[in-house]
Amino acid sequence: MWKSLERHCPSYHLYIFAFDDESKEILAALELSNVTVISLKDFENERLLEVKPTRSKAEYCWTCTPSVIDYCIHTYGLSDCTYIDADLYFFSNPNVLIEEMGSKSVLITEHRYTKKYDQSATSGIYCVQFITFKNTSDGMTALNWWKDRCIEWCYARKEDGKFGDQKYLDDWTTRFEGIHVLQNLGGGVAPWNVQQYQLSNIENKVYLQPTGQRDELVFFHFHFIKFYPNDRVDLGDYTLHNSVLVNVYRPYLMEIMEIELILKDRFGFERRTQKYFYKNALMTQVHRFGRKLLGIYNLHKLNEINKWHI
């Protein structure tokens, strides 16, 4: 994500919250340009530490989302701050997305689910992936409300119209003033909505072409990617057309493998692989066979990615 931002954005500063000591040490040693690395011990406050034992690791990350934005704005005196997920990858300058909000104080992005993947009822209309708050009365009102709600309740389950940190955003366009919903389709492309677009590469720029409109791809959200033993990568249970694999997934995975070599050489860092869904080998094979039948196998050998072509 940082390398793609460095490549496409001429002016930015990235505040990285390292949620474990190893990440903090490696990121600090890399001395990345335009980056400030923040450890948990510097960031966590009494309210967060009080609820931390009641949350899983993922739930605690979600709980902290509005708090990290608030921390950056007030610690570094920022006029505005954009939260971005670590699994985003930029294909062009994201400033165009922030400029679109104009005088509004908060920018939110829709999931824009493809119909068969629609989880709006459970996961929310909007995705906490790229969200901007200005240090204004309207911006801080929304941010403080969200921060308090996440500390009160933020779990990986559906309950009373809530889910994690995300369902809280569903009514923001009527609850708060100064909310802008992103219109540029190039921001927020992800496995759950990319089926709606025809992707094309024109002079090393990736474009979306839905219903006669053409938008340049700004960022892609690489949700679900998992690395398994024997140099396999799983891209999830989604329909991913060949143009998506070649124009979007290939450059991302190739760059990850390049970064792995650097980390291995400098820090002896080895890729963390995950076990497959099922401990039982037979169930694993049945699941893989089912995905093949549905055309969503998406399990690839890393050493063959550079051979993908349209």
C-alpha cells in the first residue's frame, strides 16, 4: 500500500499504527519516506485499554478505527485525516477522491455490492476502507459519535442493527451534517463489486467502463487474500474475470513478492502462511472441488502469476 501511494501521490504523510512489536520494529528500521510509525503504547488510552480484553484481535482493530483518526488529528494538528485500510493498493492519485468532497466535512464510500454478493443488511451500506474527516465542527461531531459507539460496542456479529465499526455509518447522511458519499467509481473497487465493470489497461492506466462511463481506477481493496503452504495464494470466493486478475491482482501480488525478498534479506522475515479452511483433508478437497464447479476456484501458484495474460 505504501509503495503504491508513494508512486502515485506527490504529497502525503502516512501515519502507520503498528499493532504488534515486530511490525513496529521492522517499519521503523525501513525508514520509509513520508511515514510516521506509531506503537500501541503511544496510542492506547484508558478507554481503549478498558475494553481491549473484551474484544478479539480483529474486533479491537475495528474498535480503534475512529480513535486512530482522532489521535492523528489532535496529536499532529491536522486539518483533515483520511483513514485507509492496509490492504488497499493505489493505481492513481487518491487526491481526486478527497477533492470531490468539496466543502463537506466527511467522505464515506459505499460497498457498491454486485447483487449476488450484497451484504448491506449485515455488513453495512458503506465500507470503512477510505474515510476522510476534516477538523471542523461537523467532522468532529461525527467522528466523536463514532468513536464513542465503537468503544461501547464493536463485535464481529450482527446485533440490534450493528456490526463491527461499519454498520454505524448507515444513517450518517441523515444523522449528521456535511457528509459526502463518494461518486467516483474508481475509489472503492473490490472483489465484491468488480464484476460490474469491464477493466482495460490504456497506457499503463487501468480504467473501469460501466454503462458507457469511464473512470480511472484509483484504488482496489484486496479483501481476503490468503497465503497457503507450497507457494499458493487464495483470492477468495468471488468471480474474478481474467482482466481483473491481469490488470489488478497480478501487479499487487508481484509487488508483494518483491517486498518479501527485501524483508527476508534484511530481517530474515518469512511469509506467514495459513492453514486451509478445514483441518480434515477430505473436506478441504470437497470444498476446492465445489469452488471449481462454481468457477470461483481462485487458488493460484505464486510462480505462475507473471504468466497471466488476457
